[in-house]
Amino acid sequence: MSEQQTVTVTVNGQTYQRQCESRITLADFLRQNCGLTGTHLGCEHGVCGACTILIDGVTARSCLTLAVQVDGAEIKTVEGLAPAGELSPLQKAFRANHGLQCGFCTPGMLMCATELLAENPNPTAEEVRRGISGNLCRCTGYDSIVKSVLSAAEATANPDEEKVS
């Protein structure tokens, strides 16, 4: 039987304080204790990237991180990309450019792309490929994903233009 600990985190702007086993992963904590199921679990070994989230603005594999390790941290999940219910420019670009395909890798891809665009708002296609290289897409949608990220960068740089292509 594992020891229970209190974990307090701010996820997508909302504070959660929950009791949990000290061995629970952050992915399971988010899904089971916070009700945020947008973070997907794929391999549970940190290889596929489906569970990627932002911890204090930096991408991390939530399947390899224990919830107790992030006590006090600011976390952003895919649900936090559109808090007002309207899709972010990145999400709109994924929809417009067929960057989602089956959708399983999408949360991790979106979170990696969020960090990439925060650090480099005008990446090249090669920089996008490098930025998402740690995330696996089983549908081979990489070209559409790269196009989506580039389109989001352009839409963010030119917010007066309505169309995301």
C-alpha cells in the first residue's frame, strides 16, 4: 500500500489540491484526480509523446513524472489551449490542415508545438520537424502537422487575417 500525499498544482489556471498515492504518475493524476482526460497515454514509457504537457512552461512527459514531483507547479494541458471554448490559432490550424488525423497524438503534438512557438514564433519547416521529433504519429501525418504549425505561426504573426490555411 502506497503512502498518500497532498499535491497542489495549478492546471490551466485552476488550482487543484488532491490526495494521491505517492507513486501515481502525473498523467494518471490529471486524468483520474483532476478529471482532465485530454492528456493521452500511449506507451507509458516516455517514448510516444502523447502525454506531453507543459510544466512551468516546459514540455514534459506526464507518464514519466510523478504527481508529487510537481507539487506547487503551473501545468498546462491541451484543455488549457482553449479556455474560453474557442479554438486557439494552433488548434484552428490543425483542424484546417488535417493535422489531427486519428487524434491520438494530437494533445502531445499541440503541447510541443505550443512550446516551440513560444520560443520561436516564426520557425522553419525543419525547426518544426525538430521540435515535434519526440512525438510519434502512427498515421504518418507529419507533413500535415508541420504545415499546421507553420500556418499557426503565420496566423499569430498576422492576426488581422481571418483565414488559417
